[in-house]
Amino acid sequence: MTAPAPAPTRRNGRWIEHWDPEDDAFWKATGEKTARRNLALSVLCEHIGFSVWTVWSVLVLFMGPEYGLSPADKFLLTSVVTLVGAVVRVPYTFAVALFGGRNWTVVSAGLLLVPTVAAFAVMEPGTSFGTFLLVALLAGIGGGNFASSMTNINAFFPLREKGWALGINAGGGNIGVPVIQLVALAVIGAGGGPRVLLGIYIPLIVAAAVLAALFMDNLSAVRSDTGAARDAARDPHTWIMSFLYVGTFGSFIGYSFAFGQVLTGQFGRTPLQAAYLTFIGPLLGSLVRPVGGRLADRYGGARITLCTYVGMAAATAVLVVAGMRQSLPLFVTVFIVLFALSGLGNGSTYKMIPGIFRAKALARGLTGDAAASHARRLSGAAMGIIGAVGALGGVGINLAFRQSFLSYGSGTGAFVAFLACYGACFAVTWAVYLRRPAGRVRATAAAGAKPRPGYAEV
């Protein structure tokens, strides 16, 4: 008779001592239910974190002429928010190992009260630009929730389901962007001001922190390991994937902040007219992120990522034409397509990360639990670095738009730069993860040397 799968053993503080998702019996008997519960609550807290991080993308729409801010000032505000969100992703990643995934989720959710209450206090005409800049900087901590959430959920799921699980976790969080834009649309339509919008989120933040405290778990297996961060930083694939994530997630978050401002600054839309359109792109980009992860599980993340960059480059070229012709319907339609493609790429690139480190572990001769543990250790650390660098792409997009509007009065110049970036991402994806020099493979096999890991299926 087959022995029953051991249940997760616990100690005080909602810590799980035994966790082995790669064991099918354990996973089906007890692991899957626990992992999915933590995933659901992780999505909730990360969702609100994204809403707080991107709240300034809609607050600037409320800030009319009476606030005395130019379009360049508003792009600078959103750039600062994106920058802080990118930087804090690194410490947030390693906070999971230091404090536990559940414990840090409670703390990070509670910290969202700081920028929300601060913005509620200062959001009125007559406030200095420096004060707005400081408060916008505080909102950047919402961007860190993504990194800690992804690192935590990565440890709960087996490799065969990581693409789906990470896609759901990230996509559910990303939906915080269009949701806060929809809430802003309702507030503007009802004649409310920015403080009404901020007041809606304060009790939601408290509720998310309480639910995480009551129902999430810590994994003892995810122990503090500063060596993992060092090893991940030394691995060239961490930085290659960081560059690719700049192209996908950097686009998603950068466009989420900038879309409304481009519509008001380049096409003369009112804040209400812009709000009717801005949520559609981030919503589709968020919804298709799990699809990108699922497609990557089936066909390989590198293949899906490569196809994504082809589509993003083509869409950007059309946006250049639409901007030059001042065609608003074409511009909005293609911009929404670009959002959707960035969401697919977000899912596929994040699926690649654990697969790459698993392939490297197997190439080193590790097997079974040893290979899984090695891959989980390095991929969790790498995700923090990759997520942080990827979010910096959003800073670059907002700064590029700012410079383009200062120089040309439109965003067309910025789109030309983005087109070149997508071309470079396509080339790197193909050269590193899909190109197979047959002659070199045969020579390596003949010499009896260890084969180079194959990444096409990651």
C-alpha cells in the first residue's frame, strides 16, 4: 500500500514546516488547497498595491489649470512614482525570506496607508509642486508588493504550474491599474474630487491586511539566504531576463501611467474623455497575463516572448503613423493592442525564469529534489532583481514621453525610441534562448563535454 502524503506541518505564527509541491501525492492531498488559498489572498493584496502605485496616473487627470502644473511636470510626477516602485522591489523580494511570506504581506499591505493618507491630506490647489513630488514618491512603495508577492507564490507551486500561478498572481495584481482608473472614472463622472477616490481605498487597505493576517501562511523552506541574491546577481541570465522584462512589464506600467496624459496632451481630450479610454488597455494587459503564462507552459516561454516582441514592434510602428496623422481612433485601438501584447509578454517572461534555472541545474548534473530546490532558490532571488529592473522601463517610458513633448509637442519621438527597444529585445530573445548552432552542438557531443542547457522550452 502507498503511504499517505504527509500534511503540511505547522508551528506557531502560521508557519508551514514541510512543503514539497513537486511530490504529486502531497500536492493533490493537501498542497494545492493551501497554495491556492495563499494565491487568492496574495492577488488581493498585490492588486491594492498596484492601485496605490498607479493612483497618480489618475490623480494628475484631476489636476487642472488651477494646480499650475505643466504636462512635463505631470510626467515627472509619474516618473518618480515608477522609479521608487522599481527600487523597493529588491528589498521587498528578500523580505519574504527574512520575515515570512504571510508576515511580510501583512506589513506591506499596511504600509499602503502611508501614501494614501498623505495624498488625501495634500490633494488641493495651492499645494507646492515639491510637496506633490514628495507624496508621489511615497506612493512608489505600492510597486514593491509585486516583487514580494511573486517571490512568495513562486515557492508555493510546482514547476509545471508556475506559469499559470505566477500569471494569475501578477495578472490579478496588474488589474489594480485599470480598476483604480475605472473607480476614478466613476468619481469624475459623479462630480467627486480626488479625495473621494483616495477615501475609497483606505478601508480596502485595512481589510486586505487583516485578511492576510488571518488566512495566509509562511513557508519555513523559504529561509533567509543572502547567498541566493549574490548568486542570482552573478548569473548573466538574471540580467538578460531583466532586459527582456523592461520591454514587457516596463511597457505595461509605463504606458499605464502615460496613456491618459498622451490623450490629453497630444489629442486634446478632457480628463473625463481620457478616463473613458485609459482603463481598457491596462485591463486587457492584465487579463491576458495568465494567458501568456499558460501559453508559455505549453509552447515554451521563449517562443511566446519572441512572438510578443514582433507584435509590439509592429503595433508601435503603427502608433508612429497614427500620431503623425493625428488619427485618434487608430491610435487608441493600436495602443490597446500594444497593452494586450505587453501582458502576454509579462506572463511568458516570468514563466521563463524558473525554467531557465531548472535547465541550468539539470545541466550541472542535479536531479529530482536537488534540481528543484536549486532552481527555486535562485529563481526566487532573481525575480526581485528582474522585477526591479523591468519596472525601471516604466521610468524610461515616462521620461521619454516628457522629453518628446518638450521637444516636439507630441509622443511620436518617444514611440520611435520604443520601436528600437523592441527590436533589440527580439534579437536578444532569439540569440540567447532560441538559436541552436547545430555544428557546435555536434562538436560538443563528440567531445563528450556537458551539453549546453536548452532554453527553447523554458
